[in-house]
Amino acid sequence: MNPPPMTQTEYTEALRKALQTAGNAYAFPPRNAADLIAITNGENSLLRIALCGYTGEHVMPDLWQCVAWTCQKGYESKKQAVKDRSRERIWFSPHCLKPLSLFGGVS
């Protein structure tokens, strides 16, 4: 998901509208435009949203599945880049398809 650029004013207005529409559906306000767009559209059964980031960067609703993974070491060998490898996460919206396991069930 690559959200369109938003000014702070546009983001604030979109957040206000989303919170009005959702009532108390959010236990927390979205932190940025990507969270806002993902959470606002997460219940849409026509969309399958995957939001990538680091642990602690996004706080998504409980219905979203968070998958941890560690990327291979890239070309950048700085200490922070090596440390961040283990913080990689992908959050999948509720309507994303779940992969089947080798034994026929949903993994």
C-alpha cells in the first residue's frame, strides 16, 4: 500500500472523518496516513491489504494478522540495518487469504 501524499491538514481532516464514521471502533488513533487508509478500508471485503513496517511502527486492530519475518542481510551492513532485520512485520487485513498448510488446514 502506497498512500497518497497528505498534508498535515488533510490527514487531520481525514482522521476526524474516519473517527466520526467509525464511532468507537478505534481503540487508538491511527499514527500516520498509511495506518489511517489501511484501517479505514480494512473491513472492505473487496480489498486485501498488506501493510509492511517494523515492530512498534503500526498499531493495527485485533482482526489484522501480524506476521514476523527476518529479511536476509542486504548490502547495508550498518549496525542499525542489521538490528532492524528482526523487527520486520507485515500486517494483513481480515479479508486477506490464509495460505493452506501441507496437511490441508489453514496455517
